[in-house]
Amino acid sequence: MKTWLGRGKGVRVGITICCLIAFVLFGYDQGVFGGILQNEDWLNQFDHPSDSKTGIIVSCYNLGCLTGCIINFFTADKLGRRMTIWVAMALVIIGATLQATAYNVPHLVIGRVVTGFGTGMKTSTVPMYQSELCEAKYRGRLIASESLFVGVGIVFAYWFDFGLSYAGGAMAWRLPLAFQIVFALLVVVLVFALPDSPRWLFQHGRRDDAIAVMCYVYDKDVNDAWIIEQTKAIEAAIELEAEAQS
């Protein structure tokens, strides 16, 4: 198993970058809309929506996020981590496209809800994917850094909105909404080069594939003592979970 990321450290760095970009996107989604609500072209386009209508436009995104998390509860283990991230990014791309091309409030609301679906699925999968594909000694700091990159995304969105406010016209709000697609595409490209979670593979009876992934990610031989130890630990944990659920 080999991709353009190589083996070992290059793959682990790719996994981390992919997960952090996903959380920059999460932060960007959170922040981007606040900077366009007072844009004159946006207000004219949507007939100067009342405060209550504006509240619906803003909050429907969070409703989509909640729904995406609930859907993911039932589908994530069936689809796997990579496929779930792909689906989430596809939804974000569709939602961002709908928002950036919106010409009335229902059109915009649908776009925000669809983006929320993708965000909910993404944010409930990416930390798990990261934790299952990194060494235990780095796990805490890597997962914690995802929250930091939410802040990076929010700050980037605010400054991007501010910069484009000088451009005026439709571009000042349509381009920031469309820019979500850039982050989503970066994640999609990276995920193509990344393996699925070995734990998920073990869970679905794909033992040989799971061991091959661990060898690929950590650049070790199949007979390496660490690989054998990790295999036993993961299988024991899965067995305990199965017993607890029975």
C-alpha cells in the first residue's frame, strides 16, 4: 500500500493536515455568515429580511448540524470513516453552492441546512478518525489542536468578509459563501490518499487489511512486535465492547 504521501510519517502528517483543514472549514462555516448580514447587496437580494427571518436563516445551519450528527450515529459505522468524510464534504460542497447561488430566502435556507448536514457528519467523524490513526502519545494534543483550528477558521472568515466588503456588489457575499468549497475540496483530495481506520476494519472482519494499514501508517513490518501488540489490544477492546453490548 503506497500513495503520493509515501509511508509512515508522510501519511501521519497527511492525516493530521486533512483533519485540521476539516476543522478550519468548521470554523469558517461558523464565522462566514456573520460578516455578510449587513451587506447592502445581500439585504437587497433577500428583500431586507426581518430580524425573525434573519434569525431563521442563521440558525437553520445549526439545525442541519444537529441532524447530521444524529444521522451519523446510525450510518458512520456502516460507511466507515473515509466514506463518511467524503459524504460530509460532498454535502458541504452542495450546500455552499446553493448558498452562493441563492436568489431567495428558501433557496438560501436549504443551502445552509445541507451545509449543516455535512458539518454535523464531519465534526462527529474527524476526531475519531484522527484518534484511530495516531500514536497514543500524540493523541491528546492532536485532538485538542482541532479546537484551535476552529478558531483559525473563524478568524479567517471574519477577515475574508472584511476584505471583500470593499469589493461591493454580489461578490462581497457570494464569494465568501462559495469559498467553503475550497476547504472541502482540499479534504477530499487528501482523503483519497489516506487509509481507512484500522479499528473500523478490525470491527468489520477485515483483519488483514487493518494490519496492512497499520504497517503503512507506521512504516513497520507485519511481524513487528509493536504491530502485533496493537493488533491484540484493538481486538481485545472490540471483543470487550461486543460483550458489553450483548
